[in-house]
Amino acid sequence: MTLSIFFFLLCAFVGIANGFPQPDKIILLPGQPQVGFQQFSGYVTVDDKKQRALFYYFVEAEINPASKPLVLWLNGGPGCSSLGVGAFSENGPFRPNGQVLVKNKYSWNKEANMLYLESPIGVGFSYSTNTSSYETVNDVTTARDNVVFLQRWFNKFPQYRNSNLFLTGESYAGHYVPQLAKLMIELNQKKKLFNLKGVALGNPVLEFATDFNSRAEYFWSHGLISDSTYRMFTSFCNYSRYVSEYYRDNVSPMCSRVMSLVSRETSKFVDKYDVTLDVCLSSVFSQSKIICPQENADAEKIDVCIDDKTVNYLNREDVRRALHAKLVGVRRWDVCSNILDYQLLDIEIPTISIVGLLVKERIPVLIYSGDQDSVVPLTGSRTVIHQLAKRMGLNTTVPYRVWFAGQQVGGWTVVYDNILSFATVRGASHEVPFSQPERSLVLFKSFLEGRALPEVF
């Protein structure tokens, strides 16, 4: 009896010493293949009074996690899940395949410890017991919640507190990540809390005026709309005359007609998040109803083909138990929140200036674009990055050139002062790791290691 107690206490001590929060450890996900790395998931309360809690899923690196960096991943929306989209559809270790999970051989946890956060409050399994919390969410509250989450998450996992930390994400994470990074820098000025080493953003919303206005050229150059529609699009639906009015429910009649024409010509059977994928085969999730304003209600319903396997898997009771997740105030887990009332006009506030601030602080920034995305096209992203480099007086250290993944061209890249990089990913959608997993892993590995993308195969 005494010996049993001794071994129990010894195991408990080892768990505490290693910093592993055993209640959050995932023993085995239903249908999961055997793997050699550890997984954790659970909640971090960011507001004790209103019981506002963010849900996370953490996957340790496949080999020697103690020596690998820590990477936070955020999906966009605002209001879409990093668990269901990022982890289970893009760069996580598994993908649902009916009743089982299959291994993703291009998972990013081959190179890093991956932390997926369902943010803001009201997304996925994240919740508040005070429903008014869902009505006051904006970029400021999201950034504050995310930085509190990280501080408290490190209390659960102190062994990663001093790890090299990278912030990554896509789409509306072009708002989430720069603002979070800015808060972290400000907190570090008082006391070193975060070992921030870099930021990488895929098809990000950085300056929506440019992002939106670049869509017309993208549609036209890819043969999706006619010459006459292109001319009308650029004339009547520029950012100032369309977007601002759209969110105030006062779209100009002429622009409404043009957007209906755009919708008809591009076809309801083309996924705007990847213009090359068949819509019924694509599992590219709808990142947001606001980064791609729909022309009419019918178009919105069929804009993106949602991966039912992921939705069904995460709504299984045995899966929720394994993840230590619960449904609070909702009946089911959804890809994108239907209870969140986000401040939509925040999208009009550019975050490219914050990217400039990060560059000034010598934080490496990589902006990458899947070249088949018409929602946040590479043409807009390349323009704002080039303009930023020019304003800051940065020199071109890697001239625009191809990069390779294996023996094939992975895309094109340009680098400014070895601190600000832009890269395209050939054949990739709005969600690069989903549509081009091998190329995205090459991109990710080079970024973590601070190396230029391969220029030979």
C-alpha cells in the first residue's frame, strides 16, 4: 500500500515538474492513429468575473519538442475556428476521414509546437456565461483577450515560456496577429514576458481598401468576368463607394447591380476562395461573410463548400469528451460563430502600419498569398507590402524570384532588408496549408529558420 502511494506521488511530482497540466492532456482522440507526440486541449479563463474562457488545442512537435519553437495559429473571420479550420483542415496533425482521423504528413508540428486558439469569445468551444460578451467584441477586446490567454497559458505550460514564439494565421488574422504582437511588444517594455521572434500571415486583410479594390483586376485577369463588367466594377464599386456603404446597409444601386453581374459571371459553382477547385470537392471553409461581401442571400449559401466531416467529427460527444470541450449557450460546434456580434467596421481600419511597427522593432514578418484566392488577392497584398517597404526606405535584399518545393516551383518571393518578406504559393487557395500542404511546410520551415526560400531544387 505504501509503495503504491509512493509511486502515485512520484508520478504526480514528475507531472508537475514537467509543467504538464494532466487534466488537459488528450489520452487519445477517437479514431486517431498512434503517434509519438503529446496533445493537450482545454480552457483558459481570460475574464474571471464574466467567466469568459478561450478554448485551445496544443500539439507538441513530433521530435524533441523542448528544442522547437512555439507557434500560435489564429484563423480569421472574424469568428471562424482555428480548431476546425487550422488544426483539422490545414496544418494540424490529423484530418477527419469519416469515422477516423488520418495523419497529415505535412503537419506543421514536424517543425514546431503548435498552439491553436479558438478566438474571440463565442467562436467554437470558447464561451462566456454572460451573453452580453458576444455583443461587444472588436479588435481591441480580441487582442486583449489573446494576450491574457497567452500569459495564463504559460502558467499551465511554463516549460515553453522562454521558447522562441511565432505568431501565425490567415485572413482576418491580418488584424488579430499584428495587434496581438503590438500588445506583446508594449508589455515587454515593462517586463520581458514574450520571446517574440516572428510573424507570418497568409492571405491577410491588412488594408481592406486595397484588398477589395484588387478583386476586380483579379477576376478579370483570371477570365472570371467580362471586359465590360471589369470596367463597371472599377468605376462604380471602389472601396469608398461600396464597402463603407455596404456595412451601413446603403449600397449604391449601380454598384449592387454590378456586384450581381459579377456574381452571375463568376458563377455560383466557382469557389471564390480558390477559383481552380471544384466546389463540391473543396473543403475550404468560409473565412468570413464580411471579407467577401456577398451579392445576394442565395450566393452566400453556396459561396464555399464546407467540410462536413470536420463538423460532424467535432460535434461527436466522444470527441468533445476527449478534447475536454463543452458547449455553452449553443447546441453544436460550428466552423464560424453565429452568436458573435463582431464590430464589422473594424475591417476598415488598416493594420499595415502595425506591420511597419513590427519591422521597426526588427521582428521578421512574412506575408504569403495563395495565388488562387480572389477574396484577398495576392495583387493587393503585394502592393501594400511594396508600398510599406518603400515608405520605410527598405532595400530589396532578395529580388523577386521563384522558390522551390521539391522539384517544382513553389511560388515567387521578394525580401526587403532581410526582415520583411512577401511570397506567393503556387496553386494555393485562401487557406494555403489546405490546398498546398507540402509547399506550405517548406515555406513554414524556412520562415522559422530565418532562411531564404529555396531557389534551387
